Amino acid sequence: MMSLNTKLDTKTSFNLNKVAKWLRMLVLIGILGLVTYESIMHQVLGGGKSPSAHALCPLGGLESLYTLLFMGSYIQKIYSGTVVMLVLTVVLALLFRRSFCGLLCPFGALQELFARLGIKLFKKRRVVPQVIDRPLRYLKYFILILMVGMAWYYGTLWISPYDPYVAYGHITTIPEAIEEDPKAIIGFILLGITVVGSLIYDRFFCKYLCPAGALYGILGKFSPTKVVRNDNLCINCKKCNKACPVNIDVEKAVKVTDAECISCNECVLACPKKGALEVKVAHKVSHPLLTLAMVAGLFFGTVLVADATGNFQTIPAPLKEGETIPVSEVKGYYTIEEAALATGLSLPEVYERLEIPEHVSKLTKMNEISGEAPDYDFDAAKEKAELEESAAAVPEGTEGEPEGSKEEPGVDVSGIKGSMTIREAAEGLKMDLTEFYQFFEIPEGVPAQTQMKSIEMVSPGYSFSQVKESKQ
């Protein structure tokens, strides 16, 4: 007969398990809600007031790592806060395996919500046949290598239009996102596949497509945290297998060391036999509730400290008092009135310099002027303003062409933007890098991942706008 103490222990353990199970979902839903809200606000208010999906994804820090280390700058849409999150999630992976995936990831939360809906609809959890499942699991490692390689090669968020997480961040502006970049339709298609896939199979994107999961899975191999099964106590009920969202055969493992494990600890919480399945951190038992508290505490605690010390930036830094920017650096999310304040110009001057039709309200965002004036092209107006600023900056009597910059017939440089990297600009003109460096008079030591407008930071004295004007 079961003793009173044993009954109390079992009841207490059951209650803690229930708390841990629901608290994990509340944390995940809370983070998903926060990211969803910020993404919507980013579309409504603009990138200067609310962070983008790129800035809130730790992998953006990895994509920007090359430019950060070798050029001391971030690629577009990535900030210090993104890198802080990358470092944090790497530390979490080394300490607690793929705990970010199982306990904190907003895109993982989205998949779990649809998986729960799928169980309600189909009354069962389906599993992909192993002959298909196992090879597909390696796809995310290929995507990781491709994503990082292309980001470091081009110096841009190359994978952005194909990323379903980024597509989710633009879910309220699908037509505009596709119009801005037609390739973005691939990201929305993959988002649809992820949602439908998650209705049928748990954590569909995590298992097959997520490059972050691939990175954390590799790092997690070095973690001291493991789910350990006690064969003497195990009753082989297979409840752990049924609970596992990534379909690991927990019931046959002595220790769960599979890189697929997302450290959600649902298998431990489902186990009916106390002590048969436990989370161990450096050989010490840790209840899933404690593990969740440590992971969430480390993550959010560090973010709060970084934010309080000014090291967690996810949007562009505001202009300091008295600081102004040239018209060519006006952002699309500025209203016309904000553009005037940022440039130190009067409203009439901004309307004139950027050739804005008079009937457009001063409260209109720069990238939305075309809605009121269909023929207006903000990028073209900025480019023209940039050329005018460059011409005005040339000392009187030195307006001639820069030495060795004779016009080369047949080359149209009008499509070369300051936001392009050197490599992107070269591909745009269908030139190899050596030829492009010579054509645009770029010093050899400037990395190909540098944005055209930032070359002067690497090589003082170089002026992209002046060189471009001489080629037109």
C-alpha cells in the first residue's frame, strides 16, 4: 500500500509538473505576443520607433558578425541588441542545450499553437515516416551554412525574402512587402507551409528548416544539461515519446543527447513514474520548472541589464540635440515634418529639395507619399538630393571630373544605390569585382561587403556620390 508521504510526494510532483507545463506555454505565448505587437508597430510607425523582425531575431547577429568584426559596423536592420541576443542564445545552448527553441522562441510558440489546434481537429499527433524524416532533418544545417555564407559574402540579410519568420513580421502588409521585393512571396509561401505543416506535424519548421535550431543543436552537444532515463524505474509506458514534439525515441535512450532535442522537457513532465525521467544539469537533478526559471531569468535579466546600460539597441539611435543629417539620409519612415526636423531645414525647403508635391500632407511618411502622388519616387528624389549635396560640397574651381574618372560609354550607373554593398553593385552592372573596383575607383583594401555610401568610412577621401556623378 502506498504510504501517505509517497502520496504527498506524488501529488506535489504532479502539481509542479502542471505549473511548469502551463508556465512554459505562457512564456512562449507572451514572447510571441510581444514580437507580433512590435512587428505590427514596425509597419505602422516605422523602423525608427519599433524594431523589425530582423532586429529581434538572434540569427541576425550571426549574419552581421563578419561586418562587425572586420568593418566595425552592422549590416542593415541589425543592431547591438540583436548581437546581445545572439550571444545570449549561444550561452543558453552551451548551458541548457536548445532551451531557447523549447522555452523562448516566438516562432516555436506559433508552431506549438497550431500543433495543438491540429490535435483538436485531427484527434491525433502524426509522425513523418522515418525514411523521409531523417534525411530532411539535415536540411536545416545546409540552410544555416547557406544563410551565413551568403550574408557574409554580400554583407546583407540575403535570406530575408525567403524567411517565413520575417514574412510573419510583415503579415499585415503582404501586398506592400511583395511589391517592395517580389522574392518575398517565397517567404510567405514558406510561412503558409510552416503553419499547415505544424497543424499536422509538431514543430515542422524547427525539425526541418530552422537554421537557428541547427546552430543551437550543434552547440548543445557540449552542454552539461541532459534528460536522463533510469531504466530500473522506467515502466516503458511510452508517454515520453508521445509528448516529445520533435519525435525523439526517449523511451529507449539512457541519456537524450540528440541534437534535435529542444529542451522543452515535455517528456519529463509527461512521465508518470517519479525518478524514471529527469533533467540533469552537471549531474544534478533540476526540475523543469527550475530549468525554465534559470533560462528565462538569464535571458531576460541580461536583456534588462544590457538595456539599462545602453547596450541593447534594436532601432536606429535617435539624433542628438542639435545634430542633423543630410537630405540624402532621410528615412522612409520619417514623416515630411520629421524629415524637416532631422535635416534642420524648413518644411518648404524639404518639399523643394525632395520634390514633394505641395498637396501632400506634412504628416505623410516619406515612403507613403506615392499613395497620394502616384508618380512620386522617394528613392529617386533622395538620390537626386544626394548628387546635389555632393556637387555643393565640391570647392569652387574644382568642379571638374576626379582624376582618372572619364566616362565609360554604355554603362548605366543610375541603379547603383548607396545602400548596396560593393558586391551587389558589381553584380548589378554585371562586372566582376576587379573590374568594378577599377570602374568605381574603389581602393583595393575596402572589403566587398561594404556599402557604397560607407566606403568613405573605410577609405577617407572617397566620395561615392562624386564618383557616381562622374560616371553618368
